[in-house]
Amino acid sequence: MPLIRPSVAALTPYTPGEQPRVPGLIKLNTNENPYPPSPRVGEVLKSFAAERLRLYPDPVATELRAAIAELHGCAIENVFAGNGSDETLALCTRAFVPPGGAVGCFEPSYSLYPVLAAIADVPTRRVALTDSFEWVTPDPGLAPLFFLTTPNAPTGMLYPRAALEAFCESFRGVVLLDEAYADFAPENGMEFAVRYPNVLVSRTLSKSYSLAGIRLGYAIGAAPLIEAMFKIKDSYNLDALTQAIGLAAIRDQAWMQANAAKIIATRERVTRELEKRGWGVRPSATNFVFAKPSGRSAAELFDHLRAKAILVRHFPGPRTGDFLRITIGTDEQMDALLAAF
């Protein structure tokens, strides 16, 4: 009798971006925010009493969820808070995909989705985007669950709002709009989570809030969907310090929005500079650009930059192998990147 479940033994795990500890490294490979989080986060870290750590945290993150509900104009029953967006996504595969079901997603898209499907021992049904990575409407009966990153990763592109809403309305399963990059985009689909009973919107504090190090995400959706996720989450999925830090960050929208505005301005400048050099840059609504180099292959340029202590992301494959995904850093970091080209 095998000791490891066959589906797990055969699994190819998700590969995160590199996190090397190299002095002077310019790290543009994991879509981290180059600016610090709200000063209120620092105040929490300074004032948080160690005595609190002997007690279990609030198992349903009541105060944090209330602040998120106020931010998005919904009820606390419509909010789930979890250990990064990844926990939300994993819970969706457990709560909404029955045995014999499947997980739908676009191709290319976030590479974690097929891994989560494989862990659940169900197939992934991919819907290929156009050659230019634009919207294609999936079949409404494709799967019990469809993961839809918007703006998309790794392309950075924002889908047409009307097409997105029509799909949410017609799809017969649960649609999760993975909006990790929504704060860098001109519009989002949060209202669909309130309007439609089968739609969840997932957000993370890793990108726009500069809190990738604490692992905090949340989902908004109809109360029955949120309740199902609470039923199967870990007993105490968010520690007390994470809840306190997240609450402070959520309450300082002005700081987050100012940082996002700086990143957007730098993104547009870098896009113009790359296009002047003949690069093909997909229109981005995120904190990164997905760009096809001119004169050199993406793989060759990836190695060239790495040798200069600049990390970007390269996804080998027939659809993505010609491109580099470049996180938007500070203006100084991006100037160093452009000089290295």
C-alpha cells in the first residue's frame, strides 16, 4: 500500500519566485511593493503586547472583517479573511468542487490554479486566451469552479468589464475573481460579488498594501459561499499579530493609494521607454509589465540581468516564453534595469 496519495506523489508543486539574500540585488521578480507599508503598521509592531500571544486569536477575525466590510460597503457576513489569497483559493477547491468535478481557468494565468486542482485530485480545464492574450468567453458549464485573475497574471491585462459581468451572470458554477492587482487598475469587479450569488472576489494585502511578509488576504461574496469557506478553514487561520497589522493597513487607505499611484506612474514611464526600444509591452493594469524584448530572446536577457544582480521573471513555454514579467520597483531601480538593457 503506498504511503503517499498517488495524486500527491505525481504532483508538480507551485514554484514561487526566487527569494535570494544577495547584497545589492534589484528584485523585480515577485511583484512585491517597493515602498513600505503604512506607518500605522509600524505603530502596531511597536505597541503589540507580547502578553497577547499566550491567548488564541479571534478565530473569525471579527474586527478586521468589519473594517473590510465597511471599506467595500457590504455586511461582515460577506467577508472571509484568510492566510493570504492562497488559502482562499485552496478552500474554494474544497468547498465548491465535488468529487468528479473540475477547476476552470484561463491559459495563461496564475500557475497555482492547476496545482490546487491536482491537490484536490480533479482536472484543470483551461480556456486559451487569444494570441494577444485577450478575452475569450468560457463555456458556462465548463466546471463547478472557475478561477479568473483580473487583471490577469502574468500578462497584466484588464478584461472588458461587460464581458466579465456577462460571464459572471451566465456561469453555472462559482466564479472567483482573483483581484490581487485591483488597486493598480482603473476598475474592478467587486460589485459583482455583491450582485451575483455565485461570485467571489479575492483580494490580498501583499501587493498594494506592501504586506507580502504577513500573508493576509480576504474574499467578498454571498453569505452562503462565505459560510462554506468558514466551515472548512483551519481553526485559527489568522494569528493575532497579522489581524492587528491588517486592520491598521486597511484603515489607512490614503497611504496605500499614494503608493499605488507612484507605481502606476513608474509603470507608464517604463512602458514608454521599453516601447521606444522596440519591445512589445502588453497593456498593464498591475504593478508589473509583461514585455517581449527586442533583439534578444527573453531567456537570454533573463540570464543577462541575473548576472547583473537584477531578478525578473521568465515563464518558459510556447505562449509565455518570449516575454519577461518585470515588477515595477522604485524609479531608481527601474532606471538601473533600463541601463542594464
